[in-house]
Amino acid sequence: MGFVFLKIFQGEGPKSLSLLVKNIAFIIKNVPIAAKKSESHFIKAIEIAEDIGAKGVLGPAYLDLGRLYKAKNRLEESKACISEAFQIFEQCGAEGYLKHAKEELASFK
């Protein structure tokens, strides 16, 4: 859910008129608070993943939380989250995710 609200906050995804009309109530209710909901879902996912040792969930949650913070111009928090994700991906050997984390970190320089 955090990822869904991140995409809503970023304004990404399909935007056809029929889709907007069908989902107008959801849009009106959730767009203004999408960033807060996204952050809340990512933080909860991180807490649970840490508790059960699910690094396959933990790394992507940190990466996406870092992307959210970056979009909100909270750059120090963003770097910290993306760096944490990078370390997790290195430990797991998750090359695809590792590449994304490297690209995100490089964008800060």
C-alpha cells in the first residue's frame, strides 16, 4: 500500500478520464494525504520486516521510503533510508534492487 500511495503522491500512473471518473471519491479522499499514508505504510512494513527478519521486504520498503522522502525534499532522511536499502541489497545479493539503490544514491551527488 505504501507503494500505491507513493505513486499517487508522485502523480504517476494511468490518468484516463474514465479512470478518474470511476475513482473520484477515492481520489478526493486520498490524494491530499497520500504522502502521509505512504510513509505510514512503509514504516509499518519496515517494523514488521525487521521483527521477522524479512530482508526481501525490508530492502524495498527502505528504498521506497527513501524515494518518498526525496520527493518531499527531506534529503538527509532519504539518503539514510536509501543507504540502508543498499546495505540490505548487498547482503542479499539482490542485484536488480542494488542497481536502483546505487542510482538513487548517485543522484545526491
